[in-house]
Amino acid sequence: MNRHRIAILVLGFGLLAPADSTPAQEQERSTALEQLRSLDPMAGAWRRETEQGDGNTLISTTIIRWTADEAFLRMTSWESVEGSSEPPRNLGTTLVGWDPEANRLGVWAFHHLARLTGPATIADGSLTLELTGELLNPGDGSSEASTTVSLECAEDRLTASYSGTRLGDQALGDMTLVSTRWESAASASSGDDSWKARQWEELTGNWRADLPNGGYRIKRITEGEEILETYNPQGELAFKTRCDMAIERHEGIAFFTVTNRVRLDSEPPTPVPGSYTSIYKIHDGKWYDQLRGIFAEAGNLAPDRFLVYSQVDESGTLVADAPAQSVPPLALVRVEYMSVPEGGDEAYLQTERVWKRIQAARRTAGGVDHWAVYRVDRKHNKDSDYNYAVVHVFHSPDQIRPGFNYAELIDSLEWSDEERAILEKTNETRELVRSDRWAIEIAVDSERLKNPAREPGTTLVIGRMTSTDPEEHLRLEKDYWSRLWAERVRGGELQNWLLMSRRSGSGPNMLAVHVAPDQDAPKRSVAELERVAFPEADPEELRRQVARTPEVRDWNGHEVWTLVECLDPIGED
């Protein structure tokens, strides 16, 4: 684990105002605000270069800006490899502000490795954070994480000193990182605007991002203007605004700002107060839009995560030939993550058995190819928010239509009174936590995917991964790992193996799906598989492939999915 990565946090400083406070608390808040203002010399952009063991140079960039009301000082940190075409990596978000419960300044850190909190103190223009919390993916060891950070600004140097840093069972020791000022707070622009014309060409069009609740957002962009539409899970327009849009870039990081917002779904159109600024990135035909919900408890709203927009047509349907789909996927998969309360499994499964009839009719109409419900056993982060997954498989983007009219389909079927009562209580048996969409990029047995007469696997082992080098990660999966898993399929140790890339939603961007056989079979070691899959390969080169894997992707843990309901094979339902 890179000791520098826990050190580089995205910081946003501000004051959390309590709903009800005493005059004494208000005075202490006022004093804290004055202390925050003493950090004004930190405003600007900062840069640090670190030589890596592989000869590459790691560039760490931090941009610090006051918000419009000057109540918050926002510090955003990224890292990238010099000369790389890959987008900079956002390492996390920290909020420093007033903690009304503790009646003092506090810190809340949303890091990609851990979630941390604790007291914050400001003295003589320096900031000290005492952070403790838990790792997101602790593995088999301790989940505890802690560090003390002191930030100090002197002229054109920003010094961050770390002491007592511990990640699980690993003690990282003390270290000091020094960044130099790249530009002052007043120098907001690089001065070179030639990139803007090309960027507006990329941005112009329609973009869709699916939301965790089953709804979605569509942005319609022309140069200087954004129209934002928000739809509920039923595909009904819930909110529509028009606003002026500007873009800027600092040290290679792009920002957009929307102003003069007007709500268009009201009569007459109603102005929406305030403006909005956020970080974005266009990469591989997708628009990554940084979230800003740093006050929300829900983890998927933390600003170290992004809404991911895909290009769509006017109706909101995915564009089949978008740049990210230059190689058509074998299939598209929509996963809905369900939270079922303790003791509610039977009521939930009874509901899904009724919905099975609806999905069968949908398949007959050509709207879906496969549908299945899995019970999820989480092998990491077990306190998370879902315990079932509903899987929809499509072999054409044309099958995925926004706002699919389930009500019309339900009305076309005949129901008993008991079934109608079950349907009406659907939302009482489970909560739809979120949904995402995946493309199957690799399948050892691709014919199995295309055959609707075959049942899905009864046990799936799902590995979640985040690519740090997407192109190299995909190459390794295709050229090395898929050949090993193909040998397992041929030997009856697996039914199938799939690699899936995320097309919408948030979180890890790759899934490795191992479809277990119906009966347990002895599994050969990787070395045994290599001898069959690569009979003439240099063993040292194979070892380098294995060693390269953790360099190009982070492993985010795995889950075991057990089939509990699915559509019957064609001809049997």
C-alpha cells in the first residue's frame, strides 16, 4: 500500500452550522470562522513531483479555493504519472469544520482507502488534524486506521507532516511532504484557452447518468449552455433547469461552472438561486462529474466519487456507437441492488416470483434476454447496504429504453387477487438501494450468454476491481488471466468466466465473474494452469504478468451470489 496515498487527501474546510445553538456556541463558531480565515495563504494551486522506482514521475496537484460565500476553503488533490494519457486520480475528500456535538472544530475524511474523523486545531496559520477511523477493505487483519497531519504554509511552500500513521496492521511511520506553489489564488487561469474549442466539441450533445434509486439524469449541452433533466424511477420528468455554463482548467484538471439557473418545469419559469462549480473529465467517451454531497451520510454521495454520464440520443437511449463502445460488448447487464430487512426474505422472494411473470412477458416482447435474482453474501464490507441483486441481461442497446412502462405491461396480464396484493406491496418488501449497468467485455463461453435455453449460473463469485491503468488492466485480463480461466472451464472447474466493465453508476469499474460448477471439482493451481495455457512461455515472463496485475488495478473484495429465482429456459415458461 502506497504510504503517500493516505497522505494526499482532498480537503474542504468550512463550518457546519447546527440547527439550534446557544449564544455561547455561536460565539465559538464565530471564533472558529476567524481561525479558518487565517488559512487564507493556502489558497492557490500546489504541485509536488516524486520520482518512482520504475523511472516515472508522479505528479501530485492540489487546488485550494474559497467558495463564493467564503465560508469554506476547498482543497482538491490529484495524482497522475507525468506524460500519461490517463486521467488524474482523485484520492479522497476531507471536511474540516464546526462539530456542534463536540463543540469544537472537527475533521471528516472521505479517503479511497479509509473513512476517518477526529478533532482539528488551528494555531498560527497551521492546521492539525487528528484522524482515526476504519479501512474500507481491511482484508483479514485489523480495520483500524489513524494518522496525525499538520499542514503549514510558508510563502510558496505547503508542508504536510504526518506522524503515527497506521493502516490496519501496517505502521507507516513519520513523513513530510512539501509542495510548491504553482499559481496564486488570484491567478485562476493558465492563460491558454486553445483547448476550450476542442472541449466544447466533446461536451456538445446529450449525456445520461443512471442514479442509485433507479432514476436518471440527462444533460443536454451546447456551447455555453446546459439543460439538466432529472427523471424518477418511473421515467417521469421530476426537475428541469437551464443555465449558463463555463469551463476552465487548472494544471490539467477541468472544472465547469453553471450560473443563472432557471427551472423550466414550472410555470412561469423560476430562477434557482446560487451557482455550482465542480470537477469533470471526459475520458473514453464518458463524462465523469465529481459529486459534491460532502455533508451527506450516504457513501455514494461523497465527493471522491463521480456521476458517470454516457452519450445518448435525444430520447435518452444509449448511443450504440459511442467511443467507449468501439468494440461492441458481448452483452449489457443491469444490476439492481436490493436491501431486504432481517426476517423479510420469504416475503421478498414471494414478490419476485410474481415479478417473474412480468419479466417473462417482457422477454416475449423482446425487452430483455435473461432475468435472475441472487442472494448476496458479502465477503468484504459486510455492513453494507444490500443483500440481494436482480440481474437483467440484454444483447442489444435497443432493448434498454428509459422509463420502461411496467404499468402497461402489468395491466396486460391476468392476476389473481392474491398476486395483485403482492404487487401492491412490492416496495414494502425491499428497498432499491441503487442500480448500475455493465458491459460484458470477455466471456470464456460466449455461446452460453447468447443461448436463452440455458439457465444462469447457480453460484457466482464476483470480484470487484478498480483499474488504475485501464488499458493495461484490460490487456492483462485478455492476454493472461482469461486464458487461465478458459483452462478451468475446459477442465470443469468453472462453468464460465466473464469480465465486465461498468457503463453507468459509481464504484469499482470492473467485475470478474467466476461461474461455479454445479458440483465441486478439484481446482488446479495457477502454476498448473500456466503449463497448459502457455506451454512455450518463459516462466519469468509469466511471473512478471502476475506481478504487474496489482500495479494496474486495485482489488476491492469479492461477493458470492447464489441463484434464488430466474426466468425458465425458453420453451419451459
